Amino acid sequence: MNQIVLTIDEQHILVPEGVTVAAALSLSGQDICRYSVTQQPRAAFCGMGICQECRVTVNGQRRLACQTLCQPGMCIERGNNG
């Protein structure tokens, strides 16, 4: 299986081609997608885009991590997407 390089919070990570951003976050060793307004960590919950707990910023735009496929060179930021 081919591997691609992307950036998560300014750290480069190698992931299998074809995985979602949620999977890449999990593979990074920290599956937190965002922090709530009360600074509680949130991770992918439903895995199909209904709950929207997995909001992240991808290349400057808000996306659902469970619905976004990784692309080479992609820049992912967890940040405060509460």
C-alpha cells in the first residue's frame, strides 16, 4: 500500500493512501479532533458525519475528519473548532 505525507499540527506524519483524516489523527497517536468551548477534547464519534464532533481545519477550511480523505501535503489543524 502506498504511503503519503501530511502535516498534523505542524508535525509531518506518514499514513496509508486512502485513509480519512480521522484515521490519520488516530494513527498519529492522538485521536483528538478538536477541543470544545469548555476545552474538553473531542474525537470522531459517529464516523459518518452526523455528530460533527470531528471538526478540524484542513488547508484552512473547516472539514469533518471522518468524511475527508487524506491527500499528499494536506495540512490539518486541530485547534479550537468548538
